[in-house]
Amino acid sequence: MLVHIEHPGPRARYAVQHVLGRILGLEVRYVDDLDGFQSATGPKLSYGRQPVAGAYHVPWSGAIDTLPNGDPPVQRVGDRTGLFHVDEAEDVFAGIFHLLSLVDEIRCRERDAHGRTPAEALFTVRSGIADRPWVEEKAMELGDELERRWPGIPRRKGGYMNVVTVDMDNILRYTGRPFGRAIGASVKELVRGEWSALRERWGTRSGRRGDPFLRSVELVDAHRGMIDRTILFFLMRGGTAYDHAAAADHPATREAIVRAAACAEVGVHPSYITRDDQVRMRAEKDALEHIAGRPVRASRQHFLRWRLPTTLRWAIDAGMTEEHSLGFTDRVGFRAGTCTPFPWYDLEQERGTALMLVPFAVMDSALVERKHLGPEEVVRTMQVMNDRVRRVHGHFVSVWHDRYLSGHREFAAWPEVFEQVMAHAAR
């Protein structure tokens, strides 16, 4: 696909390359010389004020270079939402760049109790864009137009992936915990007459039983045939109000990490404070690499606490190539209106980076603890989201937690939920 951009710049090329290259799978070749572009034959696209004879025209609104200070102008036709219209057409590249550059996240000043941008404060949520993979839908519409004009254009249509990610917030339920804490918990169990829990705790700590939370890894491993990619994100800190992982220097913890690394990719789950502490972020990543015996290149911030652009720059400095924090803690949806991994564009430095942002669509705890849904409702909700992703050949990225997938005690119903979702999400 030959492309001529009337106002070339890093933003326009970033958006064009993502839509035509990464989503539609077209080979893109830029032609700056207008005369040469006009005389060329074959499929070609122009992005500018005026159409070019023989080329598909995407109108340039100017918004990609001058992002609006507030919400972008929205035009609705039925259940469809369009951004940055020029007459009867839409500047699709400006709309997609507005979402992928995360400008709304940067500008929003509202914060929740954990210092995060609330979902309801985001334009994608208020406009309804977060309810569907808007970026991919727009890209597919463009792809259909190009294919109608040039039948047989070599367009990729098979990019769907089922990606399972597990936040290993605890790693272990009983082992790897301070002895004093175990005694305190045991006293409470004695007072409440919870004899089976008491036996389980000390049977596990003595090594006579396997730790129940490791069943989460076994469950995911047993379904690897249904999953295209699995990443386990390990929290490397415990003993704080928000960090509850087993001690990283405990032999049982190290053994659990090594065991898990044998059946899945390993990522780091930087602890609660790392949003404001680059040294600790790097130390936790280094500690996980040392235990796992392999490089760690993916991260997801604990509690999804991240700050733009600082956290992402620190991730790059630490050697990360993927960041998985782009999603919601209290609902399902597409925070940036997309279900395709995309390179982070650093607006302050005005450049695309090599750090891929991997958005997720669903999280178990968001549905259970925030939406208060039961197992059957969680299954149905996740299946609906999977269908939306599958229709646009995106990546269905789901977030699970070790405590849920363990099926231990109050989490007994959740392995079956996982199994049903995986059966639906499998290719």
C-alpha cells in the first residue's frame, strides 16, 4: 500500500503504520513526492486536505497535530461513534492517535483513593468507546473500503489471540510466610474452631501438603492447548498494607517461581509503591530474574498504579519491552478503545517507543469484588467481551489472580469459570 501524507510527521506515521501495518497487515510504503505518488499504480492511500486522483482519501482535520484541550468532537450515527469529522468523512487516523497516545489519561486530574485515574473520568468511558474495540472497528471499516476498491489486496485477517495473564499476588498461601503471622492466624482458627484450616496450614508449612495457591499454575498449565500465550506476573514484595506476596527469599517461594517459569512466561508485578520508586521497581525486576533464571521483559503494576509518562519511562529503563497495566479495576472494557498491542507514543518527547502496551479487556476481581457478579454472570460477561475481540481479530487478554484460580475454600467456583471462559475463547 503506497501512502502519501500531506502533513508528514511522527504522529501521522505512527497512526498510519499502526492501522495499515499492525492491524490490517498491509505492507506500507510512504511516498513523499506527490507527482510520483499520483503516477504510481496499484493500491494507494492519501491522508490530507484534498483527495488525490486514483487514491483512497482519508481527510486531514488537523487534530492529529493539534490535539483538543478537552474531549474530541463526537458524531453518532446509530450505535456508531465517530471522531474528528471533516464534512461527511472522518479523520480516522486523528481519532485513533487521540486514543492510543493516552492524552486523556495524561490530562485527567481526578484520582481515586489509590492515586489512579477513575474509569468514569475517562473520555473513552463517558463516550461509550470503552465498551467496544473502537480502534479495530474503525481499522476494519477502512480495510473493507480498501478491499472493495482493490479486490484481492493482501490483507491479514487472522490476528486473534487468546492471552491469559495471572497476577501472582500471593504466590503461596501458607509457605513463605513469617512464623509469627502463622501463629497469629492459627490462634484465630482455634478460637473459631476451624480445625481443617488449622491442619491444612501446618500440614502445608511442614511440607506434607502442597500449597493450595500453586493450583492456579497447574490449572493454567492444564489448559495450555486452549491458550495462545500465558504470562504469570509475580509480586516480589510482602508484608505491607497492599503487598501480600510470600517472602521472595524463602526457599519455597523460589521453588514456586522456578516451577511456574517452566510452564509459562514470567513477568514482574511491581509492588504498590513502585509507581513512585524507580529504584525499587528495578530491584524487584532484578530479583525475579535472578530466581527465574531468565530475562524478565513484561510488567504489570500492582493495583494498576501507574503514572504517565514516568512509569512507562522507568519500565523502558528497566529493560521492559511490554507493559500490561492498561485496563480497568472495576469494570470490563477497552480503556484505550483497542484490543491490539501498540507501541507507546511519548507525547512529551514526541516519538514512538519500543515499549508495547498490551491492553486487557477483563479481570476476574473487577467483576467479582467491584461488580459483585456471581460465577455464571462472570462467564457470560467474559464470553461477550471475547466475542467482541474475536470479531475484529484482536487479542483477548484476560487477567486472573492466583487466589481465584486456586479454587481454595471461598474460591472453589472459579476454576470452573476459568475453564468455561477458556473453552469459549479457544481458537
